[in-house]
Amino acid sequence: MDAVLTVSNKPFFKMAEDYLLEDKSVQIRIKGNSMLPFLRNGDHVELARTKKNEYKIGDVVLARWKDGYVLHRIVFKGKKYFYLTGDNNLFQVESVIPESVIAGVITGHREGHPIEVKGITFRFKGVCWFLLRPFRWILIKFKKSK
């Protein structure tokens, strides 16, 4: 059986950031449900640096936010900020300066099989899912009232 080392997010992502700044790629395991339905708990993604002007709306990125890190989707790019959110989040949107974006997701795997995490189709689905947030919230409220 392989040994497992568990490290809290802050020191882990600081170390990952150092590797990424050396233009190395880093593979991480998704923990949590903030990126459902596109990325699930247990999926693996590979991160690599990209020039800040090459990030597109719909890309999933690792960014410094507040006192930690988030792996969320770019849903809007303004003049001063990128706006990020988790696909499973109905309300919160994080605003970050482009320099806070550390890396983008370049590959993904679920149970050993590749999953789409890049490209126009993946970005389009993610942005459409974001735009459906008000309807998703209403649907959840409706289901709870039954």
C-alpha cells in the first residue's frame, strides 16, 4: 500500500506555487465539491503557468485569494480584476488581480481516465453553468419546499 502524506492547504499550495514559478507543472488531487459538476472530489488535475494575458473566460485556475488559495473558474475579466467562482457555488465570486493567478489547469483525470478540462467546449459549458446560477438556486429552493 502506498503511503499517504496529508499536508494542510496553505503550506502545500505555497510549495506548489514555488514549483510553478520555476515553470514546472504540478499535479493535485481535488478535495471538496466547489467545482461540481465538472471537477469532482478525488479527480486529479495538472497545473502549469500561463501568461496572465492568455487566460480565457472559462479557464480553471489556481489563484491566491484572501489568506489562501482557490481553484476556480474565470467567469469574467475586467480591466483590473479577474472574477472567479466555483462551479458549485451559487453566490460567491472572488475578485483577484491577474498577478494573483498562479497557474491554469491543463489536464485532468478521474479514476485513471482523462477528463476534459481545457478547450472551448469545457470553457463554454462552465460559463453556461455559471449563467444558470439564478435558475439553479430557484430549483434548489423549489425542491426543498416539497
